[in-house]
Amino acid sequence: MQRADVEDLVSLLSQLIDIESVSGNEARLADHVEATLRGRDHLHLTRDGDTVIARTDRGLNSRVVIAGHLDTVPVANNLPSWIEDGLVYGRGACDMKGGIAVMIAVAAALEQPTRDVTWIFYDHEEVDASLNSLTRLAATRPDVLNGDFAVLMEPSNARIEGGCQGTLRFTITTSGRAAHSARSWMGDNAIHGAADVLTRLVNYEPRRPVVEGLEFREGLNAVAISGGIAGNVVPDACTITVNFRFAPDRDEADAKEHCRQVFAGYQLDFVDFAAGARPGLDQPAARDFVAAVGGTPSAKFGWTDVARFSALGIPAVNFGPGNPEKAHADDEFCPIADLHTCHQALLRWLTA
């Protein structure tokens, strides 16, 4: 396979976008990344499924991990890539092949970093967590993830976003009594019974806690509702699914207990849970990163794989090109200026 031009970030990103890599179909892109980095004397390459790992081993007293996922959500008539008004468009441009392009360019060029670096290009991030290759690596090759600090190249407008929110979902089911809708007084409408649940959500006042200097915003929202079996039957059951996005100062017990307090009197059936990640910007490696990158860090709204590193005791931040609000959008794009900003920031940090 022909090696990509890593000197031209825009051409490199366009090539990456044009290799379709919807979750489960990352092999060809992983081949491309491996071929591009193969033969660089300063990098030791290994392959684990469709994950490519490139390491420097200079025996330095610090190691950092820089990671990005290869997969994208399904294509929506947004391939091949195109360039317009300083923006590179196409599926994955923002989330997160812009970050992958920066990683490849820096990994290829930086032969003598002042910190040893583990570059991880991984698969299956956009799907169920059990399929995420970082889950597999944590179980089978935890040494690969070891480091003093980690950077996830998630889109962040080329600014540092510390930590991430946690997330959980639960359901509440209201009960009633079925009846013919022409004689509704003989039944008890379970959907109407959901009004109190929805009212509590409407009136809910979320916290905006400051965690290690960064302000997070919580949110409690109904994300699905179902009930009824026919157009002429008063329903006897209605189920509301609620998502709680919480700040990383809450653990699982606290987050669930808070939900139980909000919905006192109801049974909550918890569906899933993912812990948040504290920013960890007070750690020495993190302070060095902030000093090299510049700007004022902000909180990450949403859950990212920084939480996986946080669970291992490794402070991690999100830092990558692209506006996270354009992730998964049909007109997804990455600003060319962001590519260069992130590229130069990583070089400053890894040579400081």
C-alpha cells in the first residue's frame, strides 16, 4: 500500500475520510494507518485486531498515551470528501479523522520526543462499549494503556476539554387498567398517569457544579416513551426512559440515589451506567500539557473514552480538531485551521 503524504495535513485527512470505516469495517483504514507508519525506525508497531499501536521506546522517565478511534457512524451521502471555504467535509471529518490525521503526522515526524509516546488507533468506538477495542485492550493487554497522562483526540474545537460527564439510563413504568376508549371511565389511563413523571422532569433544576476548576452541567431528560396497544384501547401500562448526565464528582451510588430522590414513590429500573471522569488537570503531566497547548480548559459535556483512562488512574483530556456539535452531522466538517493548531500544539508539548 502506498504511504500517505504526512506532510500535508489536508491531503492526509482527505485520504482518511475517503476510506470508509463505519464501525465494523475499520480493517482497510487500519491497514492504511499501519502502512503509513510502517518502517519508521523510531516507532515499534503492533496490530491487535483492527487496532494499530505505535510506540516510542527511548527509555524516558515519562510515557503518555495519545489515542483516537478509526470508526465512524454510517455514511449519509457525505463521501467522498470535499474542501470548501477552509473546511474539509465528509463522514468522519470531525469525529474523528481530523484527530487521526494529526496523530499520524506527529507520530511519523517526531523521532525524538521528550516523553515516550504510545499512539493508539482503535476500532469500534461508535457502538456498544463491549465492542470497543479499548475494553479488549484493558482486559488482555493493560500494559498498552499505561501512561502518566492520556490525550483523546476527540473534537474539541482545538481546545482542552477536561474529564467528562457520566451517564445512566433508567425506566419508570406507570400502571393503569385497560378499557374500551368509548367507555374510558371504566379504565385507568397509564399514559395519563405518566404526567407526574414528566412534570418532575420539566421542573427539575440541574446542578452546575465546579469540579477541579471546571464547570459541568447536569441534565435529566426523558428520551423515550411507550404505551398503548391499539387506537381504541385505554392503555394499562406506559414506560418512560430517562437519561441522567451527571458531573464526575458523583459515583454510581450517588447518581442512582439522586434519581431515586427525584422520583420518590416510583420504582426505577436501571438500564445502563458509565462513570464520568474527573479532569485531573492538577497532575504534573496535565499541567505540562495545558502550558504547552495554551488556552483555558473547559469541561467536556458528554461521555468519552477519557473515562476508561480515568478508571485506570490515568488523568486524561479531550483535545482534537473540529466542533463536537458537528460530530455525526450529515454536513460534518473539520476546519483546516484546527488541524494545524492541534498539530503544532502536540509538537510543542512532546518536544518541550
